[in-house]
Amino acid sequence: MTLLRFTNLRYALWAFALVFLVSCGSPPRPSPAPIGNFKVQQAITPAWSFKFSSAKQLNQSLAVVKDKVAIAAADGAVAVVNTDTGQLVWQHDIGSKLLSGAGFNGEQLAVVTAANELVALSEGKVLWRKRLKAQSYTNPLVAGGRIFVLLADRSVAAFDALNGQFLWTQQRPGEPLVLKQNGVLMPFQNALIAGLGGRLVALNPDNGQIIWDVAIANPRGVNDLERLVDLVATASRVDDSVCVRAFQSQVGCVNVTRGALLWNRASVGVQGVDGDAKVLVGSESNGVVRAWTRTAGERAWDTDHLKYRELTSPLVTPKGVVLGDEGGWLYLLSASDGTLLNRVQTSSAGFASAPTPLANGGFVILTRNGQLLAYQLP
């Protein structure tokens, strides 16, 4: 279960009691049914592997820029790897535990430590450190000469990428509980798109002013736990359509040019979504993989091939939909009807990232035991 955290302006308390009660009150997950026989219709070919830190990996989004990918481990190790060869470009030990994955623009890398420090690096050297007012579990965004961070008090802050000078902050009041999970923070043209509670918000990156604010899901229920709603990574952008998941409640798409909600649908899931111009794909909490039409949100297909497996966010490619599970299996489903096209076993007991596309048409994924794996879909 995803851990929760109480937050306000001055205090942060673990919600152990609520997590304990929910965990004890939930029935055990049924065992997955055997996959059974199927016809392999698309190859999944290993390209390379890179052994990273032996520490347990953070749940993170992988930042891929051209031929480089940035990764981070909970023990403070960060690295940049060449995506064509799997060779190390540079690596550095921050010297303290990390809360977030790595933000990366191809030159600068940024992470957040357990001591609430934003750390910027380049070519394996620390450029600067800045104290944050709250914790952050979302990869920083390095873009436009700035570094943006999404904080656990439901605020966004901006810093100068070169010297760490604080530029601005924008906060939106929300529910007292937030997810200890990677949130939504992404660029779009001249705007910064962020998930604040159950709302998708566009900010002016120069001053933090809100351009528009769209509700994907609204808090409901009688207690703080029932009213918890946060947008979770990964998000899917195609042209000016950005689609996101609100934790355990909704999936929806927004026209980010106009700041208008296109559609939202009830969906009980905990991982992000991905899609192309035709479909948006996500998984429910019970492992059912579901697709909606991107433009209208109509149900396209469901499949229970992977039911009761804990799945990563999907990756929609021209060859199919890639997902991983807690057993270290990678699956490829048809994007048109959810048919199982292939599956391969890795040496991992689960994944710390979603499959992430590479420029050469393949994908890369980080395992919980520190293996960065690259595959091709020939």
C-alpha cells in the first residue's frame, strides 16, 4: 500500500495509524491466475543492462533526454547512463538519502534529499544545495534555466538552475493527507503543468502565477483518508491533450492550451497512465488493464490477463502496451484490444520505474534491485 503523510505549514506526521487500520481491514489480494498458453506475436529483445546501486531503489520516473537517462537510488547515488550502449556517463554519491528520483535536462541533474535539500549537479559534481520548506517525492523538473519542485505541502517552488537562487513559490490549499508517491510536474510550451491535490494546474514559469486550474477529481468522504486525492505520475501528453490519474478515483484528460477538461471517468487505480493519439491506457488496482478513447473517454477495451498482479504504469508504443509486475515480468499487450502479445522474465523482484521510451524505439526500466534494463521491440 502507498504510504500517506500528514502535512501542514509547520508539521509533518506519519499516518501510521490510518495505514495500519486500512491494511488490517483490507482482505488479502487473491493469487493471480496462470497466464496460460498464448501465441508470441511481437519480440521483446534485451539490448543492454547496467548495474546501479545495490540499495533499494526509489519509486521514480526515469528522465530520458536524447541518448542519456538519469537515475537515483535511496542511498544517495545518482548516475547518468548512455541509452545507446548502457555505458556509465557519470556517477556521484550525494552523501545523504534521497526522497525523489532525478530530474534531468541532458546537462543538469537535480534530486531532493531526506534532509529536504534540493541538490543540483552537472558532470558528476554538485553545483549547489538549497533547503526546501517541505519534503518532496516527485522528480524535480529541470527546464528553461530553472529547477521546479513539487512539495508535500501542495506547493510548487522555482529556483535558478545555475546558482540555486529562489525565484518564486505557489501554493494551493488542500486536504491534510498527501501521497508519498511521484506526482505530476511537466512542461508544456510556455507553461508549467503541475498536479496539486486532485487538480491539474498551469503556472507561469517566470513568476508562478496560475494560468488555469482544472479539477480532475474532488475530495469526497467523511474523514481525511477517504478525502485523499492526488494526481500520480506518469501523465500522458499528446499535442495539447494531457491525461492523468487521480489516485483511486478518476482518470481524465485536459486540453492544456485552453485549460478545459475534455473528459473524466471513474477508475480505481494507483499508477499513472500512458497513451497515444487514439487510446489512453491504465490499470485498475485489481490488475485489470483498461483503455479509453483519447478524445472522448469511451471504454475501448478491458483485459484481465494480468488480474491481481501489481502493475507499473504502462508505456504505449507503436508495437503495443508495455507493463511490468511485482514478480519481475514484462508484458506486451495489443493497444487495439488488449491481447497478450508477449511476456519476458527479468531477474528482478519488481520495478522501481515504469517502462520509459527511448529515442531508438525501445524502452528502459529500473528494477528494485538496481538493474537498469533496456529492451527493443524489433
